[in-house]
Amino acid sequence: MRRLLLATACAALLSQAAAAQTLRVVLREDADILDPTLARTYVGRIVFAGLCDKLFDINDKLEIVPQLALSHEWTDPTTLVIKLRPGVTFHDGTPMDAAAVKYSLERHVTLQGSFRRSELNVMDRVEVVDPLTVRIVLKTASSPFLAQLTDRAGMIVSPKAAEAAGKDFGLRPVCAGPFSFKERVPQDRIVLERFPGYWNKDAIKLERVIYQPIPDSSIRLANLQAGSVDLVEYILPTDVDAVRRNPRLRIAITDYLGYQGITFNVGNGPRSKAPITADSRVRRAFELSLDREALVQVVYAGLYTPTVQGLSPSSPYYDPALKPPARDVAAAKALLKEAGVALPVPVSFMVPNNPDLRQAAEVIQSMAAEAGFNVQITSTEFASALQAESRGDYELFLLAWSGRVDPDGNLYSFLHSTGAQNLAKYSNPVVDKALDDARLTDDPARRRQYYAGMWAAERQDLPILYLWTQKNIAGLSAKVEGFKPMPDGMIRLQGVSLAK
Amino acid sequence: MTGQPAPASSPALIAWRRFRARPAAVLGFAVIALLVFVAVAAPLVAPYDPVTQSYSAIRKAPTLQHLMGTDENGRDVLSRIMFGARASLLAGVVSVLIAAGIGIPVGLLAGFAGGWVDGVIGRLVDAMLACPFLILAIALAAALGPSLTNAMIAIGITAAPIFVRVARGATLDAATYDYVEAARATGNPPWRVALRHILPNIVPPVLVQATLAIAAAIIAEASLSFLGQGQQPPAPSWGSMLLSAQRFLGDAPWLAIFPGAAIFLAVLAFNLVGDGLRDALDLRRR
Amino acid sequence: MRSYLAGRLLQVIPTILLVSVLVFALQQFLPGDPAVVLAGEERGDPVVLQQIRAELWLDRSVPVQYLHWIGNVLHGDLGVSWRLREPIASLILAKLPVTMQLGGMAFMIALLIGIPAGILSAAQRNRPLDYVANLVGLAGLSTPNFWLGIMLILLVSVKLGWLPPSGYVPLWEDWRQSLATTIMPAFVLGNSIAAILMRHTRSAMLTALDQDYIRTARAKGLREWRVVLRHAFRNALVPVVTLGALELGTLLSGAVLTEFVFSIPGFGKLIVDAVFNRDYPVVQGVVLVTAGMFILLNLLADVLYVVINPRLRVA
């Protein structure tokens, strides 16, 4: 059997031209449009890591480091001056300069259908100082702004190609990354080829990268085990053992930037008057009925990290002193008694359709039952769930967030009363002030203080019950060398090569 | 067209004897009876409660204690299969009742009224049958919201056109019988002719279709549950058990083997009975 | 004959139109706002939502949207996928061959298994082999194809490692790998069609074997196998193949789940993804094309049947 597998594997390898340094990456789903201005999927960002370089990048400590930009300086709280790297060219040969940066940033804000607007909405204007210097003026001081330039909002596209293609730019994107776009078959593969004119070309050892979407986790695993792919960006925690046991495979785990939590509908419509959505004591009792450790152990083989903060443990703003409470059913019952609600408390739990989230919901249901909660699970497909969320047609929603580098990106939008994703209409002036203050300074110590004050209020109100932070779990063939997993889950190809 | 004599009286007895003579059909009937018994008596027969979780016994292989092993939350698979029979059988029967309930009257109408009414209904049926069945069911189920009841309604509506066709065909056939023509000639109102004379004659082909449709409906419900619509957790359903089992194929294959085998057995049984009925009632093959 | 053909063709047009209305109306009932789904993590921003709605004509009334869509279709423009921003016509052209390859292989497998089994069954009518074949055939019909797929993956890919568990390689790229990736899903798809074909064949053969000319052939002293194969089979083949062509509809329905299980980028997967992502234009376009093909195939089968069997022509 083994010989047959090896034989077919060899035949497959030989039949591919220039196969030697082709990295085959598996994504958990297909990327959407490959235009940094119009894209919105997580896996799209993985493809961009090979295709489009950004002004800044992050390192494994979530610190901001140069990429297309060499340095930055705040000349005053609302003015950011960026010095660009010289000698950078786009895939079409045109040079990257301050004009191109200005073009790209303005495109992010003005192009119809752009999803980058809310990320850059604090930006007032961009000015070209000289061919290698850009000045960005903000409407108000905002320390999280720089972090936006480490993601899609900071990706610089070739003005010549973007002008020519307009909204169809995503069909043949032209950026300044290590690889250029070769071809794309929707829902099948995206092929990138090494760009010989890359500014950091010595760091690139691969000739080609192929991204394939495989939504089924057991098939992803099977492909990795069979050797037909080299890197799987997302392995289920429950499959980690199988990969570890295989001598030809490796596992790479880092903290994830995002979190999984339960959002309570505390202020949107009539369902915010239900016992659990109206009274924070009932919510705190609900929390006390849960054992996050056991939950993570059962559903995710103990690999994820229980949390009460919506921040990655890798973040410098993560407070190690703020730990999840241990399960205490008696205290939960006492709180329910104090709140004076009739038992059992009816709870309606909206859960997205994924098998692991359904399983987690069942465990939560079972745990909460012991404290007197009668949880009804409604497993909803994503589109319907989003609609229910915006209409307030839910009580509890098991919602995750993919996470951003700056803590503001994980918190403001959800907890501030004017936050764009605060569809539950939670409002607490103490929380609002703390979040606003944290934006106005870039001194980490002071920001931590503000966030501490915010957490104190949030833990009382519990508009969002943070459950756990995930991990980036990548499975790779032992032949892949030089892969460095990062907290944002992106697959950076600098330094990556395939052993013979 | 000349009239034909109606079939001999007491066809039910003849059919029953013919049915009994085919061992495969009888076997199918026995399996169905067993499944119905298990579904109804599940609380008494199942060794464990199907929703009780046990975090110390996760994904254990089949043993004497757990004849079919335990699932990802430590629940006993055998008990979940037994309770899951309820969802599957209920889905099968209710969907077909809905489909027949819609299809038979419409088919009767089409066959009886003829003319443009028949034409319009025919086009509608053609249009519905031209869309891939599963897509229609998914869309309907998504439109109605995720629940077992809505899945049954979705499957029922999607399966109705077939009953329209069968009922219409049988009506056209029955309308040629001598005594039916006689009934019409003596001035009986159409509705009475339809109810008293035609309806009893379309029972055989509809019965066969219904049995086969139950088999298809069970698979449809399993497919919908497999895609996440249908039965809500933690209530067990064979299809959603297969959905959860996909993640653990390498480690815990029994989680996928048993629910699928259960679906297979149920569907096979209904198909055997449907086949037997078709032969027993001596209908022309399609 | 010509009038029959004309009559049938005339029936096709309102049917297809009805399909278009049906699928369009159905989408409107789907809960969930496509604009919200497309906005993703920006869905809280009303400006973004308004912009998306305006671009996709979602802010107009439903009849206007329908007319806009059907008007474009009649001009040959199926529209653009909202999620992928690709023209739907090119999406279909890219994915149809995949599903066709799968369907073609499935049909061939069905023919290779179903027809011989049916012949054998008819020749051994009411003897043990017949019963066994019947049972096996029904078993094939009764197996849910997504379960069969999972079981095959488990056995052949995970435990034995013989074949890759998923993915798809086009035939012209590497025919060996292509076969390796498609043989399992093709078998899964084909097995229920094999069962149906077997039953059709058996039934048609039995009818043919009852004919007078068969008795004559036997009386002439021809050996049994020659009677069966040369005479009965040739006549039974025609209705079998024409009826079999209609099973293409079953193929497409089955392809949805099979492609899902085996991660094959075909038609079925395209449409399921589109439904769950509320990518209306894709669902509408694909269903219209599929229904159109199915209806035309039906028409073809009807015509073929009548042409070959003059006795069936309506007076």
C-alpha cells in the first residue's frame, strides 16, 4: 500500500513542471475578491500575504515593524509622517512612491464598495511631501490608526493597473508583494508566481505558491497526511494528535488575535427585555454556571485558552491578572434568587451552523441547566443569523471575532455605544469614556489603565461573555522549512522553502 | 376510447396474498415494524438518555457498556440512534403526508378537469421537477427557518409534484372505467364521482409512490440535517449525527458508520415494501 | 411529427419562464439580507450597506429586480456573482465540465454495472440470482450518497491510502490524477443510477423476452444466450437508454452532496455555497441553466422515443 502511495506521489511530482519549489497551501474556504480595497474574508488576507506588501507589518510580539515603509513619526497627535522604502517596484514594473501610496489610501476611502472605509475613517487627507515621504493628517488623535496600516488598509496597489482595471482590479491584482498573480480558478485554486523584482527577493526561496480551499476539516487532514499538500492553515484542535503522531508532519501553534464569545442582546428590541438580557445578575449567574476549562477540553482538546478578555494573550494589553472565574453553581443559583427570576430561566441561544460551535453550545446548555437555565439552541446558517442579529431577533448569539492587532480593534466596535458592530446597542458611559480616552494617547501604560477601568465595568454588565481565545493551528509537511507562525494567522512566505 | 372493465372486487385480499408471498417485502415490513417500535418505545428501550453528556467518556469505541460507542460529548450512540429514529420516521411520514395532501387533490383536479387547468398545473409541475430537488429543499428550509418541522414542510412541498403526476395519471386511467363513465352519464356531480369512484382507484399507485417517497424523504431529511438545517441540537437525528461525525473520521469512525447504517436500513426497508406493494398491486412498471 | 415537435417546443418556453419566476421568488423568501452578508465585518455601517444595496439593485422593488435580471438574461448576460465578482457565465463554463466529467463517469459506471445486472436478472427471472440482484440494486438505491462517500473516504483514503481523499484535477492536466480524484465520487453518484438502470433493463428485457419473435427464435433452436443477447437486448436497449438519459436530473441532485463531501469544485458545490451566501445571481443563473438543460433533455428523450417507436406517435 505504502509503495503504491509513494509511486503515485512520485508520478504526481514528476508530472508537474517546476514542482521543486511549489508550496501548496490549503485554506479553510475560498478567498473572496483579491482586491485589498474590496476584500473582506480572513483567508483572503492569507493570499494577500504573498501577493501584496503593506506599509507596515507586525512581529510575533505584535509590535509594528517596517515593510514598504521604513519609519514613521507622529509630528503632532494628528499628523503621521511616513518615510518609504526606496527601490520598490510593483509587479507591472512601475515604481512604488509617495504618489502610489496616496493613490492607494485614497482608493480605500473613495472606491465604491470599499470595505476599508471604517478602518480609515479617522483619516482626513494624505499629502505627498517628496517621492519617498508621505504625510497623513487625521481628523482627531487616534493611536490605533497606525495598526490599520499593517493590514489591508496599508496595502499599496499599482496606480497604473488600478486605474486601468477599476473595479475589476481584483481579477488580476498588481501589488508589490513577493509573488505576482498568475491565475485563479474560483473555488479551486489561486496560483502565485515569484516576482523577480521583489525588494526583499533574497528572502524568497519558493518559485510558486498554490492556494486551495478545502472546507471539510477531515479532508484537509487527509490531504496533509497523504502528502498532496504542504501546509494547511487551519487544523482542528481535535486533529492535532493525529498530526503530531505522524513523523512526516509538524504542527505550528500560536495564539490567535481573535476570540469566541456570547453576545447578549441587551438593548435591541423587545427581546432585550427577557430575563437574561434585561438583568446583568442573570448573565453573571449564567457565566458562573459555565466551566470554560471543561468546555475547551471537550470541544477543542484543551488547546484553546479560556478568557474573560476579548484580547489575545500575546497582546501587550492583555491583563494576566484578569482570569475567568471558576465554575460555581451555588453562587449562580444565589444570584438568580437575588434577581428574583422564575426558574427555570428560558434562554434562546442562536448558534452558527458549524459542527464545533454546535457541540460547544450543547455543552453550555448542559452546564447551564444545572444552575436552572433552560437553554434552547437554534442552529442558524450564517446569513439568517446576521439578519436576526441586526433585527434584535435573538437573546444570545455565539459570535466570534477574527481579531485585530491593536486592542481597540477588538473592543471599540463592540463595546462602545456608537460602535459599528454593537448591534445589541449596549451603552455604558464609563465604558465609552475609557475606550475614547484609550484612543487619544499612544502611551501603552496609560492605555492599559484605561482598559483596566473599562474591564471593571464590562465584567459587571457582561454585555459580551468572552469564552475563549482560539489558536492558530497550522499543519505542515516536515519538508517545509523556515515557516514562522504569527499571531495574526497569516502565512508569510519570506524564508520559507521546501526540502528536497 | 373504449371503456375497460373495472378490476376484480376484493383486490385488497389478492394484493395481500401476493405481498405475503415475497420474502423481501415481508422482511422490509418487519424492519419497519421494528423501527417504529424502537422509535415509539425509545424511552423504555434505550440504555441511556440520549442527551446526557459525560466528559469522561468522550469518543469511546464500542464496548459492552456502550454497544455503539460514545460521541464527542460522551453521549451513548445507540441511545441517540434509537431516539433519532423518531426524527427520521416522523420526517419521512409527515413529509409524505404533506406531499400527498397537496399532490393528490391537485392531481385529481388536473386529471378530472382537463383543458387549460390541466395545462397550467402541468407546466407548474414540470417547472418544479426541473429544479434540482435538493436545492429547492435547502432553499425552502432556509426560508422557513431551521427546525425539524420546517424541514418536513420543505420536503413535503418539494415532493408534491410527483404525487400530482401519479394522481393525475391514475385519475385519467380510472376515468375510462365503465362504471365511472356510467356514474358520470347518470348525472352525478363531478365531486361525487371524484370522491366515490375515482379516489378509491388511485389509492394503489399513490400508496406505492407514498412508500417509496417515505424512503426518499428519510434521505432528504438526513441530507438537510447533514447541511445543518433540520433537527436542532441536542435532539438527535441521524443526519446531524453524520454531520458531527465528519470531523472525527480518522479517530472515531463508528460515529459515522452507525447513523449511516441506520438511514440505509430504514430506507431499504421502505423501498422493499414499496417494491412489494407495486408487484402485489400488479401495476404496470414505469 | 413536425407538429408534435412544435407543440412540445412551445410547451418548453412557459416552463422555463416559470422556473425563472420560481427560483427568483424563492430567493426573496430566504431570510437574511444579502447586503449584510456581503458587508461581512462592516455590516454595522449603514453607509456601506446602502452602497451595496444600490449597486446590486436591492433597493428597488422585487418585480423591478426580476425584470432587470430576466431582461439581462434574454440578452445573454447572466450577471455577476456578488461574492466572487466573477461573471456567472464564466463560472458556469468553468464548473460545468467538472460536474459533467463526474456525471459522465458516474453514468458510465452505472451503465457498466446496471445493464449487465439487469440482463442477468431478467434471464434468471424469479430464480435466486434475480432476487439477489434485486436486493443489491435496492441497497444501492437506499444508500445515502453522502454517507457512502464518507465511508469510501474512510476506507480507501484514510485507512488504505490508495486514493486522494478530495480535490479535483482536470482531465486535460493529468489524466491519471484526474481519474484518481474522481473515481470515488463517480462511483458514489453512479451507484444509485446503476440500481435504477438495472431495474429498467430488467423490466424492458422481460417485456422483450415475452414477445412472439423470441418464441420463434427459441423454436428455431437458437441457444438461450444468443436469444437473450442478440435479440431481446437490442430491442430493450432503446427504452433503457432514453429513460436513462432522464436520470441526469437525479445526477445533478446527487452531485450537490457528493461534491460537498469530496470537495470537488463543481456545479453542486457552487450552488450550495451560493444559497448559503445569499449570492442570488449565482443561484438564479445556475438553476435556470440546469433547469433549461433538464427540460431540453426531457424534450430530446421524448422525441427520440417517438421517433424510434412509431407505435407511440399520437394519432
